[in-house]
Amino acid sequence: MLQFNQRGVILPPIIPILLSVVWTSLSGVIQPGPVFAMTLAKSQRSPWAGAQIAIGHAIIEVPLILLIYFGFGQFFENPVVQVVLSILGGGMIVWLGIGMFRSRVEVAGEGKDLPYNAVVAGIITTGLNPFFLLWWATVGIMLVMKFHEFGTVGLVSFIFTHWLCDLGWLSLVSVLVYNTRKIWGRKFREWVFIICSLGLIGFGGWFIISGIQTML
């Protein structure tokens, strides 16, 4: 059945476009980054950590998609904005990594958890990631624009489909980590936190350096 927009123009089928969203979204979701590192760390305590981080991720991502949809995406292409986000966001992610490194023994061996819940972790590692914002200002704009002609239904379909990719991948990682944690020794768990914390520090440092290079 043919679909028409408000101007009477025939719309292309939405299913193939949604499949392209799945493919493009998964290519970004499975890339290692601050969100993935935090998911590994938080999944030591709960199989639901990945889903909770995905909720925190969506709290930042959905308003960003709406801004892009309504024409404010170019704001994130501004070099000054990118420099500020890179330096400030990178600094905060480095701070998270240092905090995780310092608490690694207590968290790995004494049953304690990190001082923030998984939803907050998802918000922080998403909102302070300048390359996440840059992805949406480039690849993301291209995806969002495909749904302009479909109106509200298209926008909602896009947001839901993209978020399901985040939810599915992070939940899979979380469940696998949680269900295999009993076969890990204390030292192994501690090394997981060390690797995750160093990953956060490395990503944060990379963001800061990239911002400084852009400024110069």
C-alpha cells in the first residue's frame, strides 16, 4: 500500500529505512567506548545494569535526536562547541576512570558498588562523550533526515528502533558478564576494573587531546 506525505508525495517503504537504521546503529553501538567500559564494570553487580545504562543513555540521546529533527543539529558542528565538550567531557570521564581505579579493590573483593547507579553512569558516559555528539551531528543527522517525510510516526519509529539496538547490545553484554562472574577469581575481577578504569582514562585523555588539537 502506497503512503503519502502531507504534500501528496509518495513515500518510500519505511521498513527498509528502519533496517538501515539497525545496521548503522549497531555499527556504532558495538564500538568500544566509555558506555561499554561502564557496562562491563556495573554488570559485576546486576544483570540489569546494561538495560539501566541504556535508559540513562536514552535520557541524553532522545532529546538530542529531537533537537536534530527540529533543525538544531548544526549547533554541535560548531568548532567552539566541540572544543568545549571535548575538554570538559574528557576531563569528567578521566575523573570517573580515576575513581573506578581507586575503588577497584573494594568493589571487586568486598561486594561494594561504585558510588553511582547504572542509570546515572549511562547519563554521564553518554552526555560527556564528545564523539557521541559528533556522531549525531554527522551520521545521526543523515539518519534522522530520512524520517522527516514520515512525520511523527517516522520519528517515533526511528527513536524506538535505534534505542532497541542500544538496549539489546548492552543487555547482552550485561547478562553475559553477570552470569559468568562466579567463575572469575577476585584478582580477575579486580583486573576487569583496572582495564575498564584505564579505558575510561584513555578515552577521556583522547577527548581532551582532540579538543586541544582542534583549538590549535
